[in-house]
Amino acid sequence: RASYRFADRTTDAKGFTDNEEDGFSLSGIYAFANTGIELGAGYADQNDSDEFMLAAAYSVGDFYFAGIYTGADVDVAGESADYKGYELAASYTMGQTVFTSTFNKGELEDADTVENLAVDVTYYFKPNFRGYVSYNFNLIDSGDKLGKVGGNTTASKADAEDELALGLRYDF
């Protein structure tokens, strides 16, 4: 797959100006026949930032395992900064119920931007209607150095809170 984003253009008394936010992305996924193995890679570039992604997934029976690694060179307050992160996921399907767990970790210049473990249970009443409960264990503690665009800060109590989500979803 390939995509291109054109810069936003505005018109004023002097003519046309744009925000120089044009960019492009390329990605591909390859499935190895009926082995359950899939590999993917992608690259994106926009203005002063670029990012690459590598992914792998394996499914066998009712089990699914996947991982993605992301590396980026981003513009933070006019300076180049390195971002790296990864996510690991596993799920098990039992009838109409799917149990999922994910782990995320991201760092901007060696300071955590995200680190959490989520556990989800989804029940499919119908193929287009489901209910779910999810609990997100936030592994960042209040007072930790926290990498954020705009500069590194210290994690507040709100940045360190766990989250619970309950929901119903209907797909039209």
C-alpha cells in the first residue's frame, strides 16, 4: 500500500500558502501460505518526522499472537528526538467469547511515553453486536520521568491511573 498526503493550502491576500505538512507512507504484509505466519513492514515520512514499523503475527487454532516494533525520528520543539516502542498481543477465542491481552511500551529520548498491560474480554451476541470489559494496568508511576512531545516532564497522578472500560458495540 502507498499513500500521499498533500500539504494544507490556504488563500490570503498574498496568494497561496501551505503548511509544509505533505508526506507519504508505504507498507506491505506478506502471509506465508496457510502457515498462520504474517510479516509486515511500513515507512512514513511527513515534514520533519519519519517512522518505520515492523510487525509479525502467528495464528493457530483459537490462539493469536502478534507484535509490532516502531522507531521514529520526530520533531520536538524544533529539535530531532528518537522514539521507539513496541506492542505485544495475544488472544484466545472460546465460542462467542474472545480473551485478549496486550502490552505496550513507548519511549521518547529514553523517557517512557506509555507502558501498560491491558486485559479484555469481549462477548459476541451476534456477529455485529458485542459487549466488552477491559482493564488497563498503567505501569507508569506518579513521579516517573515521562517523555512527551514538547519536552520531558514528570508523570502526574492522573498520568499513572489505571483504566476500566465497559461497552456495547453495534456495527451497522
